[in-house]
Amino acid sequence: MQYLGLLFEILLLALGVYLYLFARGLVKVKDPERAARAEAFRTDNATWMRLLGLALAAIMLLNLLVRLGG
């Protein structure tokens, strides 16, 4: 059961990093139509996505460090 919790924390850490990278515009989409929609969404919501991504990644990283270090 602890492995499931560890996997869940790693997935949430990856989600936080992905959200931050998407908000910064570093995640590219190959399809031009989807890229235009993603860019419009990103420009409208970049501020809160950056903050949420950083917060989620930081919290999950601390959780992982406490779990693996303790």
C-alpha cells in the first residue's frame, strides 16, 4: 500500500512540473489547430497555472523527501 502512495506522489509531482512547463509555454503541440487552442488557453490562464504548478511540485517534492528520508 505504501508503494501505491509513493506512485501517487510521483504522479502528482510530474503533473505539477508539466503544468508549470505548459504555463511557461515550453510544452509544444504538433497539431496547429490544437496548438492555437492551447496557446489561447495558456495566455488566459498562465498566472494561476504557474503558481499552481509550482505549489503542487514543491509540496509533492517535500512529501517525497520526507517519505524517502524518514
